[in-house]
Amino acid sequence: DQQVKQNSPSLSVQEGRISILNCDYTNSMFDYFLWYKKYPAEGPTFLISISSIKDKNEDGRFTVFLNKSAKHLSLHIVPSQPGDSAVYFCAASGGFNKFYFGSGTKLNVKP
Amino acid sequence: DTAVSQTPKYLVTQMGNDKSIKCEQNLGHDTMYWYKQDSKKFLKIMFSYNNKELIINETVPNRFSPKSPDKAHLNLHINSLELGDSAVYFCASSQGLSAAFFGQGTRLTVV
């Protein structure tokens, strides 16, 4: 019973366009959400986070949107660059230092 | 000057052996974790230590035993290795409930 789901295993986008990665969760107690980026043979790297008191958080080209009623969050990358090609993990926490991760979406940004 | 470092990066061993994976963080974080990434690519938490105290212990076989000699180290010892233990194991650390920083992972292959 995965509490965090990323239903798209892969996404291909042209350089310069917007990449939208989606994530759904089932536990309404989750109040902190994160996105991680992972290159092959490396550990996940923290990208951006959002707490449940907000519905949007922006950091440069990266914006995370949170829709609590739909239990859905998304990561927008604009403009997408070839260096953004990686696996993106969504994670959620309801406290107690316990993070639940999705299975990841592999983003390929084509030059 | 790696923030979270784990050794070894690759580990190939026979069934029934006992092995250890070491992890060290130099970020001054108070919480450390072990995660397992299985064949379906899900990252699942195994253990979490806060100031050397075990705070999360997921449903993990007793053959897995974490040891935290101090706040900066969290080692994972695995007894009687089984084929199903083959996975990538990630160590991570965080300060309180902030985003976790991950090590590069240890790919364990049990033959």
C-alpha cells in the first residue's frame, strides 16, 4: 500500500519547454512534501519542498504546487534543460522523521 | 568533503554471509536514516536514529541491525544474507524534520 504514488514512470520533454511531474498521496496527515532529483549511481538530491500551509513554492526554474483537497502535488520545471534529465522522486511526511517516497519519474529533456 | 558518505559503494557477497555498510555525515545533523531501494525503485525507510537513539524501526527482518556509535555515524549490519536482500541501500541525514541529505548508495548483490 504505497502512500505516495507517481503514476508516470517516464516523461520526455523538448528543451526549453515545461516539464510537469505529478505525484499523488493517500494519507491526509501528510503535511510536508519534497521533491528529489536522482542521477544514476548517485543518491537522491533535495530539490524543493512545500508545507501544507502553502499551495505553491518557487525556486528559480522549479515550482511545486500542492492541492490538498485532491491530495496531489506537481513539480514544474521551466524552461527545461538537458541537465534536468534525471529521475525525480516525490516524498511526503507527517512528522516523526518518516518520509514516504514515490517510485520516481524518469525525465528526459531532449536538446 | 562529502556530506553523507557510505562505504562500500558496491558489495557482492554470497548467501549466508554477514556484511556491514558504514555511513558517516559531516553536516552536524541529529537524525540519520537507512533506506532501501528495491527492484521496483521504491525508496523505503528501514531505520531512523535521532541523537544515537532508534526512533523508527520499520518491519525489517531481525537480520538487519543498525548501530549508531555517535551522532555522525550510522552503520548497517546484515546477518545471514539472502538473495532478496539484493538492493541499493541509502544512508541519509537530516536536522530535525528538514529535508534529508542522501549518500551515494551501496549496491548490494547477494549471489
